[in-house]
Amino acid sequence: MKNVKRIAVALVLFVAATGFVNAQSKVAHINVQQLLSEMPEMKAAQAELKKLQETYRADIQSSMTELQNKYTQYQNEATSKTREENEQRAVELQGFEKNIQEAEQAAMQEMQKKQQELFAPISDKAKAAIEKVAAAQGFDYVIDASPGLSLIVAKGKDLLPEVKQELGF
């Protein structure tokens, strides 16, 4: 009976000690937003998006100018036209305005699609580098320390310099 108690106590102590050792996980942090903003690929992607945005803005501005010119023309000619012609012109202007709004929405959707298309591989590359550095240094967890997230105290290891070095900048 005494042997059974000793074995049970030894087993309990072994399990507790093993659990304590396993609970000693290594944790690090990194400001992912800062990392992404400093990556050369991100700067190039942002420049490409800005160029695309300017193209869309110019197209829409051109359409708005054309709409304003037609509106002014129709307003000046309204007294010399029949009521039916004026109503038809008003419908035409509303259709033109609707087309401009649809073009703006399409441009916004295209910009979002392009942003995801450009940023996804950059984000994946950063994540892979973070995982590689964390694994090499034996960290079990890496917490995102970007502003606005829930990291309150960041006294642990900051992986940003090593990840930047891994990415080559």
C-alpha cells in the first residue's frame, strides 16, 4: 500500500514538474505595421496604387467637367427649347450623373482589389520572415505590437531588427 502511495505521489510530482516546464513559453513582439511600412516592396506597391488612383481621379474629374458643361449648355438653351426637349435633357443629365457615380464605385472596388492583390504577397513574405526568425530564436509566440492593438507592456524581445535583417533591409 505504501508503494502505491509513493508511486502516486511521484507520478503527481512528475506531471506537475513537466507542466511547469512546458508552461515556460518564450514570447516576443513585433510592430507589424512598422515592418510593412518600411519594406521596399510596400513602398513600391503604395506608389503603384497612388498612380492608379490619380488615373481614376482624372477620368472622373473629366466626366464631371463634361457633365457641368452640358448642364450649363442645357440651362442656357432651356428657354429656346420645348418642354419635352428640356425634360429629355434633364433625363439625359440624370443618366450621365448616374454613370459617373457608377464609375466612382467601380474605381473604388478596383482600387480595393488591386490593393489586396499587391499587399497580400508582401504580407505573406513578412509573416514568413517573422516565423523564420521566431523559430530560429526559439520563440513559441510572437505578438503584434502595432499601435491600437491590445499589447499593453512590451518588455520582451522585439524581433523587428532581426526580421528586417532577414528581409534584407
